[in-house]
Amino acid sequence: MSGDDSKFWERYSRQVLFAPIGRAGQERLLQSRVAVIGLGALGTVSADSLARAGVGYLKLVDRDYVEESNLQRQVLFNEDDAAMAMPKALAAAAKLKKINSGVVYEALVEDVNYSNVQELIAGVDLVMDATDNFETRFLLNEACVKNNIPWIYGACVASSGLTFAIIPGETACLTCFLGDIPPAGTGETCDTAGIISPVVNVVASIQTAEALKLLTGSRDALRGKLLFIDLWENVFSEMAAVRDEHCPVCAKGTFALLSGKMQQHCTYLCGRDAVQVLPPAKMNLSLEKLREKLLPLGEVSGNDFLLKFTTGKHQMVIFPDGRVLIKGTSDEKIARTLYARYIGV
């Protein structure tokens, strides 16, 4: 992204007029590189704001595809995206290019796990958390702490949300204030408790404001505390997030999730009556060949990026990397059986 001509600077003129950013801050934004992990509710709002702000490079990472139930709160998608089952990362990048073509976008349809997380965040100045599960957040925490990359935690459900800017070596990390990963199924999710879009916009906007402070060098302006909000109950509260001198991650440098010892190849997606199955090793499936194989066995549809196969009460959404979302069951044994039967691994 080049910042030499007057027409270019007119785009960011109102932001440059804001004294804490100014021209120098805008120049820093133009050179900044940010990874947005998750292109659902929080991710689409923050990616949209960062692109409009002129962040020079945005890496967009998401494993899922657009469904109609997403449209109520995931602001970069429309009905056509849902009808075509477009991967969220690709659909988001397509919209953002029309908003700010001067930004470099890298869209990756990937499941973030121990084998790729460090590669996915390599070379960025900041990571924006827009994930939907604790395991991935704790994995991001380990990766960012190990690689000394700031990241901004964000979460919301129903009418409430949390956010905190984590700077390795300076602030508490996620493990410091949340401890161990909560057991699966113990917390509320958008699929079990619902969610209203205003809380998404508020949490993502606060995340983005903290991102702008970090990227423009205004660290003194960071909130420095864990923020909790509940828009329905009209609650805004701050809590101190104190570094734990005994924290296994940021104090002792123990990265259990990054080691892969705790990686699950079969994960129940809470609230969605679905299980995600990962291949035992990285794959490169030919969706066309698989379509031909599955056509006699059930209903098959899809696009260039994924294949949908329905058999009985189960639907399998198959990605080229061998990852499969199996809908219609919460039983991992059934999911593994279906995976082996139709994918053959």
C-alpha cells in the first residue's frame, strides 16, 4: 500500500485528523500486518473496521462456511454467500476488497490447530481473536506468548462479552486469568444461549480500538484491564488481570497445546449437533473425484471449496484438506465411522 498521493490520503483524512493517530500513526497502520483468526461475528466486524482504517495486510483465517443463521450478526456476508455455502474467509476477503482495494488480503480456509498455528501467525504484528471455542483461544495464547506477538482476546454470547489486550511479557496472558480450559459443554455458546448483534459490534469495536492503539504506538492508552459488558443488563465493568508468577505459559514457558499432546482429532461442536473430524495426516483431496464416488450413495452438492454429502440423517461437509464436519450427531464414534466409511481414512 502506497501513501504518496493526495487522493490516497483523502480516504483516511478524518482518521488522520484524530490527534492520537495523525499522519505518523496512519503511516504505521499502512505498514501493519494483522491476522484475524475466525471470520464469524467478531471477526467480520473487526476485519471490516481494520480494512477501513487502512491496515496494510490482513490475514483472514476461518475453517467454516456461510450459513443463513450467520447473517443476523456476521456483517460481511449476504444471502448469496449462504446459498453458495461460501467459505467464510474467502467470502470476507471478496467483500473487503470492494471496501478497500489498497489492503493486501490473504484468505485461508484452515482449521487452526497445533500443527499450523505458529505458521499462521508468523510475520504479523498483531493477532485478533475471533474464535468460537476455548481450545483454540488457549492455543492462540500459547503461540502468541511463545512468539512474542500481541493479541486481543474477545468473546461474546447472548448479550454479554469480554475483551482484553494481551501483550506477552507485559500483561497477564489468557492462562493467568482463566486458568485451565473449561470442560467442553460447560459454557454457553451462541447456539445454546443465542446472541444479539449489538454486543458483537460493541466487543469487536473495542477490540479494534485497542488494536489501533497498539499498531500506532499508543500503548499508554490501552485499557489494561479485562472488560466485561452486558448490554441487556446495562453492565460495564473492569477487572484487573494480574500476571501469575506461576503461570505455566507466560511464566514457565510450558506450551502443552502447541506440543500436540492434547490435540483432539475428533471434536464435538457444542450446540450444533455436529462433530469435526480431522484427518490423521495432511491431505489434498480431489473434491471432483470424491463427488463421483459419493453420487451413487446419497445426495451430493457443493462448490469449488467444499462438498456436501447427505446420507440418512447425517450430512458431511468435506474440505480439500480432509477435514469433515459431520452434522446430525454428537457421538464421536459415529462420526469416525462415517469418516472412515466415506472418506476411507
